Amino acid sequence: MITLLAAQVAPWVNTLCTVLALLFMAAMPAFILWLTKKVKFLGFIGAIALCYLLGIIVSVIPIPYDRGLTETVSSVFVAIAIPLILFGFDITGVRYLAKKTIISFALVIASAVCVSIVSFFIARAAGLENPNVLSGMTAGLYTGGTPNMIAIAKALLGEQSGTVIASAQISDFFVGGVYFLLILTVIKPVYKKILGVGTANAVVSGGTVNETQNADTRLQTIAVETSKTGDAAEEYNYRLIPRDRKSIGKLIGVIALAIGCLGVGVGLEFLINGNIDGSLYIILAVSILGVAFSFVKPIRRIKGSYQIGQYLILIFSLGLSMSIDISELVKEILPTLCFFACSQIAVILLHLLLCKLCKIDAGTALITSTAGIYGPPFIAPVANAYGDRNLIAPGIICGTLGLAIGTLLGWAVGAFLGVL
């Protein structure tokens, strides 16, 4: 009798726990963000890392929720987040950058690609699983940032990417966190000693004084419009979102547009593969359409899409870590940590060497390196630590470009290496 009763109750318990798990995924990032603002130490750790930590804790508790469903919902949220993050960036600002700034950021991209290719052969020889995926993630991560890395893993591995993404995110937190702390403290004199303090302008030069001033003004305007950030925490500053009815309506519209981009990707996936088990065409579609719609000024100027996209990334991080097999994560975390630590160090050193050869000044080299490795939200604190706020605008524009091209670049590298 007890066994029969348990069999009848169990489906209801599982359903209830699954519903509660989904609500937990949606609401808990808001509480985590509140904690990061109230507790300085938690703010240093960061919201994404805390979401992963909490999700891992939940995953080891014997709660009967549908882990496959939480991972699927997470995948949907990240596919909507990618275009939302890209909509608000004005990539056309690149044309206002000085020649040395463009060269320096091109060297960042070249360094990331070269290191990712070399790391592939080393990782394959060492017996790491999915070395082409890790290398593609490296190229995207150190060109644009975390959203690129997640998208590349989803594109190359699909539903099997959960553990890889989680281990890569945790590894990047440790490696990237240590280096960012060094940037804010001891890196500045090292760069100045090796590269020297240049006098290159942040904007295009060679024209009249009036033209140069106009370019500088335009660059600063683009930076303010596209970054929506004042420091590393501003990517989660929801006070920047207007509360009037018209603005909220526009924001709802741009979210619907992002969902439409996902719909296009799902349609392509089904037409080409006959099913939606994979993620390749979904991720490529939302990435390309996100960049394409960023050229539409009314869409680009809608405030809040970037912050909403970042919140969806937090939901994805929490939901993904709630879905993973902790034993698989433990098995992969150490080799992945070593992989990304060596890769980041190699990218930084290679870029520094190339900047020395190309006579790039310290400020330009440091800000473009930061743009590639961390993305727009981290530009302002690095420029402030360096002591030159004129670096903020070009840094944000370079970070914007990296976010726009990072996913396609990393996917291309990973796919190419996958056939070797």
C-alpha cells in the first residue's frame, strides 16, 4: 500500500520540485546581485561565479527536479541573451579609432587565434577531451569575453556542452580574476617600461583640428551610448533602465525581437538537420542577427537590452550548474584550469611582444588587451588604474567589436581544428 501511494505521489513531487527549481533559477540571480552590492567580498567574487557555486551546491542535494529541463531552459535563455547583449553596441565607432588602436586590437585577435591553434595541438597530445572546442572557446573568450565563450561551446557541442562550459567558466573566474587584480595594481609600470608612454591619439588623426575634435566627440558619444557601464559592476545596474511606459514598451519589443532571432535559428536548425537536437545554427543565427540589428539605430538606442541579456546569462549559469554531473565537473576542472591559465598567459605575452615590435604605446596596448580578454564592462576601471580616462572610449569600442566577432571567430577556429 505504501509503495503504491509513493508511486502515485512521486510524479507530483517531481513536477512540483521542477517548477520550484525553474522559479529558483529565475529569481535567485536577483538576490545574488543584491548580495554582491551589499557584501564587498561577494562583489569581488562576482555574480556569475556565485551563480555557479550555488548551482553546484543545489546539484548535489537529492532534490527530484528535472535536470534535463533546467538545462534546456538555460539554453533557451542564453540564446535570447546573445542578441540582447549585441543589440546595443555601435560597431561603426571603429572608424573613429586611431590607427595604432586598430592595429593593437588586431594584434589581440591574432594573438588569441595563434595561441588557440597551438594550444589545440598541446591539449590533444596531452589527451584532453574536446581540444578543438577548448581552443575555439579560447579564441572567442580572449577576443570578446564570456558570452562568446558560452556561445562557441553551445555551437560546437550542443547539449553536451554543459560540463565543458561550467569548468571553463570556473577556470576563467580564477585565472581572469587574478590577472585583473594584477592589471589594477602592478601591470601598469611593467607595460610602461616595456612599451613606453606613447603620444598616439585615441581617434583618427591627420585631418584638420576641427575634424579630429569631431571624431573625438563622436567616439565619446558612441562609448556612452554603447557601454551603459561606469565600472565592472554596471553591467548589472538596472537603474539605467527607464521606467516610463514608452521605454518599457520598447524594451519588451526588443526582447520579442531577440526571441524572434531565436525562432529564426530554430527554424534553420530544423530545416538543415531535420531536428533541433543541435545548437550550431541557432547560435550562429542569434549572433549574426544580433550584430545585424545593432546597425538599426532605433533598436540600438533602446536602453536596458544589455542589462537584461546579462541577467539571462546569470540564469543560464545557475541553471547549467544545477544540471551538471558534479563528478564529471571535478574530473574536468583541473585540466581545464591549466589549459585556460596557460592560454591566457600566452595570449597576454604574445600581444605584448607584438605591440613591442609594432611600437604600440603602453596605454593603447593595455586597454585593447583588456577589451579582448574581458570586454566593455572592465574598460573603465583599467583606464582609471592606468591614469588615463581618454582610453575608456577606444577601449569600449574595441570590446564591442570583440563581442560582435568573437563567436564567429571562435566557432570557425574550433570547427577547423575539429577536422584535423
